[in-house]
Amino acid sequence: MKMIDVGEKPKTERVAVARGFVTMSPATVQRIRRGEVEKGDVLAAARLAGILAAKKTPDIVPLCHPIALSAVDVTAEPGARGVAVTATVRTVDRTGVEMEALTAVSAACLTVYDMLKRYEKGMTIVGVELMEKKGGRSGHWVRAPAAPPAPRRAAASRSRRTRGG
């Protein structure tokens, strides 16, 4: 194992955007919206946790370079089925900020879970993924939109199997 040498790379502007989601019941979402969470403001705590985590990424991800972050923006938005978290991280440095964006989203989602676990243990953290990155040698990358689910065949067509054949 070794840390990659980035010393010869030029400093360029780099941006990464990641997202994730915490699924929960509509009742728990309403608790957030009404401000009825004993630990406090769930969305503010999640945003702060994400920012702090982005800054601490090299401390928790082995072989990740410490870099100077120029901006970290974390949003946490309640929806009908949970809380959507997005992190945008920027730097002017020799390596990208994908890990910082993913770490920010992960910590923000974990904070949402921690603050609400008293009310609902069955929440799920899903879809933590890089959505976009800009800068560096590989240039601009954007996640392709998810393909729509394949149509299901009717039950009758599944029952036409033959035996012995």
C-alpha cells in the first residue's frame, strides 16, 4: 500500500458533488418538519456534520491526501419518504475532492439517523454516490441518469414453462 504521489500534478480547481438519502416513515419526516426532535434541529446538525466530516476526511480514509478545501456546501432536505443530502466540495489543489464529498454525505446521513433513531429504528441510508466531478486530468464526469426499471412480464407468461425440456 502507498499514498499516490501527486507532487508533480498542477494545482487546478476541482469540484465534487455527492448525494445520499435516509429513508423513513412520513411520521418521522413530519417530526423533523415540526421541530419535534428532542436532540434539536436535525437538518442543521446534518449540514454541520457533513462540513466537519469533509474537513476530516484524511483522518478517517486511509491514504487520502489532506487538501485545502475552499468550500463545502451540504444540504439536507426533507421529502415525503425521508431526507435527501447533497454535498458540494471545492478546492484548488493537486487531487480531487470526491472522497470529501462522499464523506460529507455519509456523515450527514449518519447524523440524521442518530438524531432520529429514538423514534424510528428502521430507517435506511441509501444511494450514497458521486454525482459529478470536475477538474484534474480526467476532466468533467457526470453520473448518467438511472435507467428506468425494466417492465415486468405478466404472470401468465412466467407460467408457460415446460417440463423436462
